[in-house]
Amino acid sequence: MTFPTGLGHNFNKYNDDFITDQNTAYDYESIMHYRPFSFNKNESIPTITTKIPEFFYIIGQYLDFSKMDTLRLNRMYNCSGTLTLLDQCSFEYASICGMIQASNDDAYWVHTKSSVSEEDHTLLGRCRDAGYFMHFSTRTGKPAESALLESRTLYPKRKLQCLQFFYKMTGSSKDRLVIWVKRDDGTGVVRKMEKIHTFNADSDHTWKIAHIPMEVGVKFRYAFQAVRGEPSASAGGIYIDDISLTETRCPNAVWTIRNFSKIMETATTNTSIDSPRFYSPEGYGYGVRVFPLSSYTDYTGGYTGLYFYLVSGGNDVVMQWPVVNRQATLVVMDQDPDIKLRMSTARSLTTDMRKTSDGKMFWDNPSKVGTYDPSCECYKSQTWGWRNFVKHFDLKRRNYLKNDDLIIFIDFEDITSLIKSEVPIKPAEEGHTG
């Protein structure tokens, strides 16, 4: 017997007249699956092995619901689809997800197949000469000529949306990518245009992620307008790929770390990377510290650690200190082009009245309790987080490092209204200082 007395019930077997698998296959990736060493008596002997050896390091994942988990839940509760996903498109088919272009435009977006010199984002790093994206050339034509690519008509259930997509701009510095919303004008016709955001070209010609917050409560379309800047100075154009529109909030901050696998190759357990300073909607400055090679290891190998900290900022004189009852949520993004298949890894912590080892308030004003960092000319608090935030095994097997970019979402929001709800809630904490 490989497990202690009294824990055998965790491995009971049941007939299909008592439980159901919803007519699905065995799911090694289920978030409900035990890990290989769960309930073990001898720490070197697993309680569970897999008939397919490749899944030994996968069982027991706690990143997110697997594809099969979601299918089973939908079948169990008779749900026909997701509640928050309005639209998504990776442009892999000629129908381009029902998007349309006006016949009177000066030029056109072109459905383009990936090539060695122009790789799409969907299959980036996996296949060459495969995959598609939408491209607008800015190297020919006249300045200010443009093309508008509109989505199909969408019918929101909420008045809050987040448009996420990947784009790159490789032409003139005067090229522009403009995001529009075209909504019902009150007569049932979708024709009222509103400019939401403009991206200007710069020297970075790689794929980048974008998030556009929207608040639309009537039927609408979203649109991408590409505008030529100076064709004589352009050697490329504007590209978009892997679009998703969800009825959720956009992340407060996004941090992209380039060449992450190369950083891991040379990192030691003392190697750390600090993010730029971000500001919460309230005005608090904060940041994230990443340890590419954490001191934590297990049977799957190494881990990357993520830690949250406060940063002094321009608003500190009017902010309330110490800052308590705020929830920091860190997400390492799985860049799978299908949002329904993503298994991003996320952790949250809640600021409280804890104290440092020398008796100071942990979440007090960083200028008062923090350490000065000359690189940002700012003060940083002690960090709190997780040395086992994400496995190196998962970073390599899923789409976390597409284009060798590690993308981190961060939110820092006030949850005082939840703490002071009718049913008292004491925030649970996991993690430790860095």
C-alpha cells in the first residue's frame, strides 16, 4: 500500500450507474485529477502512474479547466456555449469569421498566408508556410489612404467588453491602426461610428498584444482601420491576428518579457527582473518581480516565481496608507489562439495589516517602509508572491512562450465592498516574501 491508512477512499472505483463521464474520453488534463504523488506514504514513490508515460507530468495540473472539463460542465448543465465570449478570429479560413470590407475604401485588407519572412501569430514558432493573418500594405498607394475591416454584427449581454488582439506595424512611422465601434444609432441600424483607440507605428516591428476596453450595450460591430502614412518610407505594412472579444474587463496592466527562454538558460536562482511601474485605477503604484529560475523544484523540474510589490508614485501624497483590502491578481497568459482552450495560470493575494520582520506595516507607503531603487528613482516595498507560480514544464509544452514572449496580466483592485459584505469574509493568503 503506497498511501497512509485512512486515505484509500480517494482511490475508490465506481460503476457507470453511479457516476457519469458525460460520454467523453479519459481526461489526463482535468483540473480535478490527482497529482502523481497525491496521498503518498513514501515521497519517492508515486500513488498514480499513467498508462501513457507522456502524461505523468501533466496529471494534477491546476492551471485552469481543461477542454474536456469545460465540455463536461456544459453537458451537465445543458449550456450551449460560453457566457462571456462574443467573438474570436484567427483568420485561418477564407471566410475571415464573417468580417466585411467596404467596397468604396481606398485600399483593402488582404487575407495573407504565412511565409518565412512574414509569419502569422497563430502558428508562430510551430509551423512555417502555414497559418493566415490580415495584412494592409503601406508601401504603395498614396498617404492617408485607408481600409476598414468590420466584424459581424454582435449582440452583447453586458455593457462591458474587452477587445484583445495581436498586431505589428512594419512600415512608415506615420502609419496608423485605428480601432472603431459602429453601434445601433437608436433606429435599429448599426451605423453610429465612434473612435476608440489609435496605434501609431514605432521601431518595434514584432507582434504585440493589445487590449481595448469597450462599453457597448446595443448591437454593434468593431472595426480595424489601417491608414497609410508615408508609402515612400515604408517597407512593410500593418498586420492583425488572433482576435478575441469578451464581455469582461481588460487587465489593468500588461507586461511582456522578450526572449524569456534565453533568459531562463542563463539565469541563476538570484536572477530577477522587475516590471515597469504600473498604476491601479485608484492611483497606487505597483510592480511585479519575476525570478525566471526559482529556488523551488519538484518532480516535473524547475519553476518561475512571481512576486508583487508596491512602488512609490506621483499620487502617494493623497493616497490612503497602509493600503489594505486590495486584491492583486497576476496571470501568466497562455497564448493559444483559441481563447476557449487557453490554460493561463493565475494567483491572487489580498493586502492586509500584516507587518514586516522589523515591525513596520507591510503595505504602507513605499517611501516610508521601502527600499530606494536608483534604476527607477523610486522606492519599492518588500515583495509577496509565489516561488512556484508556473512550471518550466508547462511554459515549454503550452503556448506561454509564443515568439519567446512571456506575457503577464496584472490587476490591483479595491475589494473593500466584498470584505464588508453581510457575511464576513477573511481573505485567504498563500505565498511568501521574496
